[in-house]
Amino acid sequence: MSVPENAGGPAANGAQVVYDGVAKRYGAVQALAPTSLEVASGEFFSIIGPSGSGKTTLLGVTAGFIPPSEGRILVDGRDLVGIPPFQRNLGMVFQHYSLFPHMTVAQNIGFPLRMRKVAKAEAGAQIKRILDVVRLSGMADRYPAQLSGGQQQRVALARAAVYNPSLLLMDEPLSALDKNLREEMQREIKAFQQVLGATVIYVTHDQHEASAMSHRIAIMNGGQVAQVGRPRDLYDNPRNRFVASFLGEANLFEVARHAPAPGGGTVIETPQGLTLRAADAPPDSRFVVCVRPEKIALKSGDGGGAECNRLTGTVSDVVHSSGTVHHRVRVAPEVEINQRSTGGAGRQFEVGEAVSVTWAPGDTQLVAVD
Amino acid sequence: MSVPENAGGPAANGAQVVYDGVAKRYGAVQALAPTSLEVASGEFFSIIGPSGSGKTTLLGVTAGFIPPSEGRILVDGRDLVGIPPFQRNLGMVFQHYSLFPHMTVAQNIGFPLRMRKVAKAEAGAQIKRILDVVRLSGMADRYPAQLSGGQQQRVALARAAVYNPSLLLMDEPLSALDKNLREEMQREIKAFQQVLGATVIYVTHDQHEASAMSHRIAIMNGGQVAQVGRPRDLYDNPRNRFVASFLGEANLFEVARHAPAPGGGTVIETPQGLTLRAADAPPDSRFVVCVRPEKIALKSGDGGGAECNRLTGTVSDVVHSSGTVHHRVRVAPEVEINQRSTGGAGRQFEVGEAVSVTWAPGDTQLVAVD
Amino acid sequence: MGWLAAMRVVGVLRGVFTGAAFLYLILPTFVIVPLSFSSSLYLSFPPPGWSTRWYVALWNSQLYSAAFLHSILIGLPVALLSVVLGTMLALALVRGRPWGSRGLSALAIAPFLLPQIILAIGLYSILAKFGLTASYTGVIVGHTIVATPLVFITVSASLRSADPTFEMAAMTLGANGWKAFWFVTFPTIRLGVLTGGIFAFSFSFDEIILALFLTNTRTTTLPKQLYSELRYNMSPTIAAASTVIIVLSLLMLTAAAMAGRRAQRRAGAGRDMTA
Amino acid sequence: MGWLAAMRVVGVLRGVFTGAAFLYLILPTFVIVPLSFSSSLYLSFPPPGWSTRWYVALWNSQLYSAAFLHSILIGLPVALLSVVLGTMLALALVRGRPWGSRGLSALAIAPFLLPQIILAIGLYSILAKFGLTASYTGVIVGHTIVATPLVFITVSASLRSADPTFEMAAMTLGANGWKAFWFVTFPTIRLGVLTGGIFAFSFSFDEIILALFLTNTRTTTLPKQLYSELRYNMSPTIAAASTVIIVLSLLMLTAAAMAGRRAQRRAGAGRDMTA
């Protein structure tokens, strides 16, 4: 969006949000297990997970549409539980924007100001200011149906932000847009948040979107938070098998036996008889081995040093996509390994070629099953 | 899908398809400019492009739903124009599968055999065989509404293929599935095509899908074929600006001036005053410069040799996503460069750091504007 | 939790209002039911005592039996003709999608919405030319005109919710136009056709204005018989007959609603994964 | 190109059939229109000559003017009451979504589908208790019962096609329940309410059975007047009155159709980008 650095007037201070044992049960069904989380002031915090994982419930509880069964939600120290949605003073962007079709862009954006009985002149100035921020100054008198998807999205942002809420909730706001527009809007939303200074809680099912935009991400599964962390940490140090396989691609190996290696680390044998080396000591619980496709190198024939993990196999598939080369190598009758490299890194192989698959023991992640 | 190598009985020979000046006009509107293409026997051929680019028109003309205004469509030498859809003997998979809701899986798959008056016992055997191929043997008596999206997709494939057509048309068959399932189904369709041996013409708006599955891709724009080639060639040697920007990410630079370089190649100056070096001689027509994000290396401060392209700037954005690091570097007030690297390749930088952006002259693509 | 408590009060008020509204809408029609079990000779409320004698009287009445038979003999051909005509019109206007199909669809529904007394006068003056005013033909023609829009509406809805690519898919699989209709299109709209047919029969069974003009004593329908009786005596036999008509009508409407719901589920099946 | 030629023949046949079907559906109602311009004293077809004398007679008839006035005086309160009742019911059943709301919706539509003669008998016996059988009240109560389902249907459709997150959005923006309804929900269903109101008025304006039972000579409606005239003389004044009723009904139905179409477009607007 290339927002002017001084736009937006006095930026609101982002709210600090603390979830303290928030849970939601419908009869015997636990939609949300007791959840405690802290979101820092001004943070861009994403919640991702498969459908039914509880992410929408958590957002609904925050917005006030769903009363929690237990727990507190503290926003800057004030408990929101029991306060109706229209008194929570937070902004929300909905999946399909929910722009009111019978109001113009200016009327839509002015709606929250009208509800707050802001004087007309003052409201007009605020609408004008936020329209500048979202670059829709010329569109004030259009109706939502006359706007493109991206423009509707910007109006929804402006409407949720015009009254300077210190907390913005976003419920898959980009899922209705096509891919190219989505990437552009990701950048716009990120810039918009920096201008406003508001804390953002962002729900999405798209992990790349979450990685591109967020300071931290909470991954949810089955009504529970599986892990919270920076995008990079979640990918490099997944806490369990679900997180490892949900984020990006993962080569996962079951463990049949494991023992301490002579020079430190661990030697692992898989049920298919493959031997793998890891630098870490195994966790206490049951675990699987996870190797990321971009950590793997392919060499022709029998290459690769003795200190590496080394498996041999035949290339079963090669895909070139936007400068990235994906190889798939069959190393055992039932085991295929995904390898990925970008640019000129590494030779490229043909289907049927015999190759060695190698990676460093340090890139062998040992991940708890649960 | 891990298709048994010997499944599918006698694989049909894929048809050779020749489009010879095929065009479609609606009144004064040219939906499809005269188009000539050759699709080889057994080829997996994708057509991609933005909506309204003519890809659906081309498929409709092939299936027989849209009579072309001119031109011939030769399938193994036989001209299809004027032959009704039900006599073309090709298979088609629709975007939303179009499974008949009142028929079981077996009845859906048996429908084309019934239309061809295949004897009951023979039809039963063929249905059983194709159900094995798509791994739905236990589902023969279910109704489509009782199946998951991926299973419905497999039934649609089986129904379009059970009568061994030599040509299969697919119209965005995976667009209704979610991302993870889509990647799995890409592999299944590819394996399925290898078992059948049929020629596939595949329409999609997803370039990664097309790259992952296709031998060759035709990129369409404004009713015309912009370029045809292998996925990798299209990315590495785009014929024009549209192809360069449509596939993957591209750093594009306008050209203000250019001159032959002393040691061969070309020196280019952009309107913003940046100087770039390319190994190639400029094309005759007007051109822009395209540099792919993964060809670029970042170095701290003033690093990088004199033989390279070298620009200096500050990092404006860093995104970690599934093992790939995206940097965005501002090298001029209005110019940001995208850089991308995978795995451990290259140091990682923070927002605000001063960096050098470098790439080899050979990675500077000179692309015709039109 | 003051807000949640307020929400609960609103919920209770809503329930009370809904109940009152239903009493108002439903009671006047169903008040006839207790009257039919009255022991009194007159239609007075509340009944002084209970009996089933009026059902016995109804059962033994030659006039009511004949009227019931006539209603069936008129209703069945009306349902059949409306189904054929309404379905063909829906196919032509929804699938054929000719120029101006929106306006034509409105026109196809008009006969149901325009005043039936005027249709009755118009039909009477046409049928008088052919001497058909008192035969079954006249009232069947009249009822079919008003009932066809009902079939048109239900079948159009089925067609619109059925995926139009079904027919294209059938064609690529080797079915010509006729086979695509018979094996694919028709089964997907079958429940809409059935619903429309039940509506058409039900309409004919209840209709009275056209019946008053276009039947005579040898073709009197049940509602017309009711109407004639009312003018001469107000005996609870009328209430018994009314109760029978209500029960039959409710049965038919329930059947139509069930068919309609099944059709909806069916139509949804093919597109389950679209959202 | 034999197949394309065959398709063209099918298209022509479809056009011919569609035309014939429309003639059948529309002609009997509209045959009254030329009769109203007849120069003859009798309702005979074709008219021996043309004149506008029956419109003059209609204009000068005290009975018809009074009936027209009564129809308006009954239709307007019916429309108003049905709109209030139907809209509140739709809000309670569609937005409140109580347990069993599907069955309740069917029940809310039932009064429109059940035989009106039975409603007339039932209402008569209730109103007789209160001495209201011949007042405006009786027929207004009766018409409202049958017309409320029409409003319920149109408003329910508007509510279903309106995005339910509109109200949630309004609430996050600071609107309490009442303001969310007034500023957001009501405007999105306004056209559905309007359509329902027109339907309700139009129904009341055309209805005859309830009018026959629940009005007297001082509250006679236009259709009842038509019916009474028919029994005594068959003068073309009836045809002129019918033509006026047809024209008014068509105008109202066109208005309703246009409002309905606008409502559809509106509802679509918020979700344009969803597909």
C-alpha cells in the first residue's frame, strides 16, 4: 500500500490481550479446551488450524458472540466476559466483509461513528482520513456492489478501524479474494496495522498468509492450542507431529528402535529398515522423525560423506515450479522422500535416475507424537 | 495414488490433437483469436491464464459445447467440428464433478457404458476395474452425497475414463478442494493419466498445479496463446512481459536507455537511475528487465564482485514461510526488490539493515513488452 | 451477565409472540374440528356435548359421496395436465432461457395470481360456445389454468438448483439430448414435479369459485357441495365434511413438503464441496 | 453441421409450444377485456360492435363505486396488519431459529393453502359470538389470516438471502440489538416487506369467498359485487369492472415483481466476491 509515514493521525495504542483459561463447551462437546494466551500490545497475532480446530470459537468468544463456559478475557486488564459485543469497542473484519449493501462507502465507514454519536463534521473528517489511508478517497459515494473485491476489503478494514479500536479481529478476511490480490492485500493489511498501531488477532487457514503477516502464530487442533511461536520457530522446532505436518511439507519417519550414537546424538531405525542419525537426544515421549524437504541434498550415485544421513533410491517425480525444483525419491518400497531446492542450488535429476539422499544429522528433527 | 503398475488393462493410446486456426467470435467480441496448437499423443497439456483469457472457450470448443467460428480441431486426424458432444468419444471432468446425485457410484461410472450399450457383465467388469484404479472398490453402492470431496473427484475421473477415451478434458477439476487434498489429488491424477495413457488437456488458473502436473503449458491472455512450453522453459525464458509476471514472482524494471557493454552483453539504465547488466543482446522490440527472486543474493554492506549486478538498499520486510525466507529490499524510493532463498542458503537479515543486492548478468532476463 | 439475562427475556417474549400469532392464524380454520363432534343440531360454539353422529350422517349422505367422487375425478386429470404443461414450460423457460425469459416466467405465474372470478367469467363465455359449461371438461380446463403455475414454480425451482453441467456431463459421456433429459435431467427434477402435482391436485380439491361457475348438479365438487349446504342448513354435517377436507389437505401438503425437502437435499448433493 | 441444424429445429418447436401454452393460460382471463368494449347488451363473443358505454355505466354506478371504496378500506388495513405479523413471524422463525422452526414455517404458510371456505365457516362461527360478522373487522381479520403467509414467505426469503453476519458486524461496530435491526436488518429486508405488502393488498382486493361470508351490503367488496351482479344480469358492465380489476392486479403484481428483483440484486451485492 506504501502508506504515507505520517498518515492515520495519533495511532491508537494496541491493546494487550490475555486469555485466562477460556473454554467453551456445548453440552458434552468441548469446542475450546481451557486456553491461556497472551497477545502483546501492537502484536500481529495469527491463529491457524484445520476447520473445527476451535479458532473460530476463540474469535467468537473474543468478539462477544459466544459466551465462554469459563475463563476470563482481559483486554488492557478489563475482563470482557459478560460485556455485549456492541460495548467491547473492538474492530472486526468478516470473511465476506459484511458491508451493508444499502449504504455507500462513506455511510458504511461512518456507521460506527454514528452509533457513537460523533458529531457530523468530526465524523466526516475521520471518514476522509481513513479513506485516504486505504486509498479510496474517490469512492466515498459508491455502493459496495460497485466495488471490486479488493476495494470491498479495504472498506471493511476502514470501517473496523475508523474509531481507532485498540484491538482488531479479522476472520479469514482474504479468503474470498483470488491469489494475486490476496498477496497484495496481505502487504496492505500489514502496513495498515503498522499505521494504526492496533493489536491484531487474525484467523486464517492459510499458513503462508499467517507466516507472511504475523509476529507470532498460534496453531490450533481439536479445540486446543498446539503451539505458539514465531513463524520460523514453529517450522524449525515443531512441538509435536501435528505441528510438524501442518506447517509446510515434512518427510516423516516412524521410529522402530533408537539408541545413543557413539559420537553423541541418536541413531534411529525405521520400521522399513532405514537408519537415520539425529544430533539431538530423543524426547521422553514417543516420537517421529521429521526432515524438511529443503534441508535435503541429492547427489548422483553414491556421493555424500559418512557423517551425513545417506539413503539411496530412484527419482520418481520431478516438478519445476516458479524457480523451485521438487524431487520425489523412492528410498524403500513404501517410502518416498520429498526434496526441494531453489534457484541454481544442486544438480537437477531425471525420473528413474539413481540418487543419494543426504542431510545433516542436525536437520533431523525429533518430534513428539503428541 | 501408488497405482499398481499393471492396473488398467490395455492402456488406450493417447490421441494427437491439432488445433488449426480455431477461433470463436460472439458478434464483435473475439473470445478466442485464431489459435493453432499441437498436443502430442499421451501428453499432459495444461492451459492456464486469468479469467476471461479464453481457456474455457478453447475447452468448450474441444468438448463440442461451443461451435467454433472458424478452424478445425483434428483428433487423430478426424475433424471434430460439427460432431455433437455425445459422439466425440472424449472424457471430461467438470469443475464441480457433475456427478449425477440420483445414481450410485457404480451407476455414475456405468452411465457412459450404458449409453454405449455395453453388455451388463462386460460393463460390470470395467466398472470394477476402474474402481480399483481409483481405490474406491468398497464405495460402489454409495451415493455421491455420501462421499468426501476427494472421493467425488475420483469418481468423476473414473466415469470420464471408464470407456477408455483417448482424450481427457479437465476443467479446473481440483479448484473445489482444499489445499492439502489438492496436492494429493494432483499426484493421483498424474498417476492415473500414466496408467491410462490418454492425452489430457487440463484447464486451471493455478500455475503451481499446472507446473506440478504438465508436460507442457499454454499460457493464454486476452483470447490468445501468449506462450507454449515446458514449465521450466516458460519460467526461465518468458516470451513477453505478461508471461514473465504471470508465472511466479518477478522483479520487473522499465528500461530508460541501453547500450552494448564493453565485454559483451548489454548495460541498461532504468528510469529511476539504476544500472543493470545483462548477458544477452536486447531484443528488437521494446523490452523490460526481469529478475527472478531466487536468482538474487543479499550481502551485508558493500559486498559482491564487480562482474555482478549490484544495488544497495535497506531491508523493508522479512518473511519466513515453510523454510523459505523472503526479503524485500528498497533500492530506490519507488523500487523494492523481492529476494527469496530456501534452507540455509545465505545469511538472514533484519528489517532496516543496509544490504547489497546482487545477481549474475546471466540471470537478467530481457523480455519483450508485448 | 446483565446482557445475557436481557437476551433471555427477549427470547421468552419472542416465544410468547410466536405462539399467539400461530393461534390467530390457525385457530379460525381448526375451530370447525370440535364443532364436527358436537351433539347439537346447530353450528354453535362451544358444543353442548360430543358425538360422532355427523360423521355417520356424512358417510351415509349420497350428495357428499357423489361430490367427493367428482372432486377426485376432476382433481386427477387436473394434476396430470398441470404437471405436463408446467414441466414443459419450466424446461422451455429455465433451460432454454429464451430472450425475455424473466418476463415470461412472471407471465406463467400470473394465472394463479389473477382473480379467479374473472377467469371463471371468461372461461364460461368461451365454454358456452362449445356447450361445455356443465361438463367435467370445463372445470378441468379452468383448474388446470390456475394449477399449472404451481407446477411451473416447483419445477423451475428444481431446475434452477440442479447443476446445469449435469446435462453437459451426460452429453460428453455419450447421451444425446433426449437421453440426457430422460436419464439425468428428469430424475433430478422428479421430486419437484411430484410436489407440483400434489399442489395442483390439492388446489383443485379445495377450489370453489370456478367450481361454482363451471359445474352443475351432476359434477358438483366437495367445496361446492359444502357451499350449497351452507345456504340451506347449518348442520354440523358441514363441520364433519370440512374436517375431512382439512385432514386430506394437510396430508397432501405434508407429502408435498416432504418431497420438496428431499428434492432440496438431492440438489445440494452434487455441490456439497463447492463452498 | 447436421447436429446444429437439428438443434435449431428443436429451438423453433420449443418456441411454438411455449406460445401455445401461454395462449391457453392467459386467454381465458383476458377474453373479458374485448367483451368490456362490446356494444351489445349481453356478454356474447365476439362482440357485434364496439363502444365504451359500459365503462361510462361503471363510472356512474353507485354500487360499484361503493364496492371499490370498501375494497380499499379493507385492503389497506389487511396489508398493514399482514406486514407487521408476517415480518415479526419471519424474524422469529428465520433469525431466532427456534427448535422445530422448519415445521413452524410450514404451519405459518398453511392458512394460505387450506380451503378458504372452511376458514370462512370457522371465522363466521367465532365472529358471530362477538356480533362482528357484517362489519369491516370480520373480513379484515379473515383476509389478514390468509395474507400473512404471503408476507411471511417474501420476508423469509429476504432474510435468508441477507448475510446473517450483517447484524454481527453492526454489533461489533457499536449497534445494540434494536439499532442493528433498524439500521441494518430492516433496510436489507425492506423490499421483501414491500413485496409482501403488495401481495397482501392484491389478495384482499381479489378475494371473494371470505367476502361473501363476512361482509354485508354495506361492506360489499368489488369481487363480491361482481359475483352478485352476475346472478341477476350478465351485462358487460361486469366485463368493464373485471377489466379494471385485471389492470389494477397486474399493476400491483408488476410492482411486486420489480421490488422482488431489486431485493435479489441487493442481497447479492454483499456477497458478490464470494464465488
